[in-house]
Amino acid sequence: MATTIRRCSWCGTHDDYVQYHDEVWGRPVKDSRELFEKLCLDGQQAGLSWLTVLRKQVGYRQAFCNFDPSRIVALPESYKDELMQNAGIIRNRLKIESIFKNARAFLKLQDQGIEFNQFLWQFSDGQPRIFSRQGGDVPTSDAVSDTMAKALKKAGFTFVGTTICYAFMQAVGMVNDHVVDCHCYRPVSDQMRNFNLNSYP
């Protein structure tokens, strides 16, 4: 008799969403460029489902220089008009502009000697927070996401409200919000316990 694999209910049954849940969501990320990409993409989600953005991730990487902030800020102003015609991304001018603003903010932190990964992980004291969530008690924000959102806005980032920041923390493994009966809960928790931001790779 086949064993039913239990997952968090939000991922549904779409193959790409299930793969994202199983292999990406909640796995701790330490690479600054990868964190930058995810923060920008979470901002694109505002008012939409994450699945919509996930299915355009390749299009975003192609349109935004693989989320290399230095290359993004070097793009000509006219390129923004081209992006408004690009069906591979969400064609919202404010959201497009936010990625350029975020790239500039990223580089400003770098110029100040602040690594983006260190900047973000400081809000959880450099370690993931492991919770024991049941199906109905997963929050959409908390005091840490509030603090992160304020600091990001002060640093010049946009589309980084507390709800976006909390979704970002869930995705990049700053919190483990897999429910306890999800098959990913234990392996993700183990990965988090072994996480060291300052070890490479």
C-alpha cells in the first residue's frame, strides 16, 4: 500500500509548486545574490499568488541580468520601457522600478562594507528560527519581519513590507514554517541546525 506524502497545504498539487515546496522553500540561503533575487521576486508577488511569480522566474532572470545588481544599475533608462512589453515578467511599472531601486540600495550597502547576507540574517541573529507549526497557526508577519521591513525601507529598498519580509524569511530558511506533519519539516529543521552563515560553501 502506497504511503501518502504529507505536505504543507499551500503548495497544492501543481508539479512546479510541489517541487518548489520540497526542494527550495525553507532551505537556508546564505548567498547574497540569491537573497537579493528572492527579495525582489517576493516584492513582485504583491497582490498576486507566488505561483504566478514562480512561473516567471526564468523570465525575470533573463530580463534582469541574473539579478546581478551591478549590471542592473548599468542598464539604460529606455530599457524600462522595453520591460513593460516583456511578457516574461509582470508588467507593472512600479514593480519593475523597484528592482532597479533595490539594486541601487544593495550596492550602497556594499559600498558601506555591509554584505547583503549579513545585513538580512542579522534580524534573526544569524540563525534560522525553528517552529512547530500546525496547519492553522502560520503567521503572515511577526516582530522580526517588522524590524526587517523598516530597516530595508530605510536602506532604500521598496516593496519590502512586513508581510513580504515574512514570506521572504519563510522561503530562504530564516524560519521553518513547514507544518510538523509535512515530510520536509524534519530535514529542513536538521539543515537549519547545521546552518552557519560564515562557512563557505
